[in-house]
Amino acid sequence: MQLHHTARAGEPRLRVVFANTSIAMGLPAGSTLGDIAEWVGDTARLHNGSLRSIDVIMAARHAPAPAGAH
């Protein structure tokens, strides 16, 4: 799954902060924590600075409507 695209206001997003830089991006629909962990691991291997923080904002899941509700 390709995770990188430009983040828009109000959409799920990921920010990874290293000692020397930070990276922020929007998350595509259906991204899982496993997808995010893989992307952060791959990105961390490319940076010389130590990983400082990871911020994730994911879309809220709406509960299904009760049976019989319209």
C-alpha cells in the first residue's frame, strides 16, 4: 500500500519527528497501524537522526445503525 500523499485539513494524517527533521503526510482510507509501522520503519532507516515522536490521527469509525433504524 502506498501511504504518501498531501495531507488536507480534517483528514487522517501521520507526522514522524526525527532529531533533525519531521515528515507529515495524509493517510489514505483503509490505512492500518501495521501499514503505518512499516512506513515509519522504512523511513527511519533512511534518516540519520534519532526518532523522537510519532503522531497519528485516524478517521473515527461510525457505529452501525441499529436494526430497523432509517
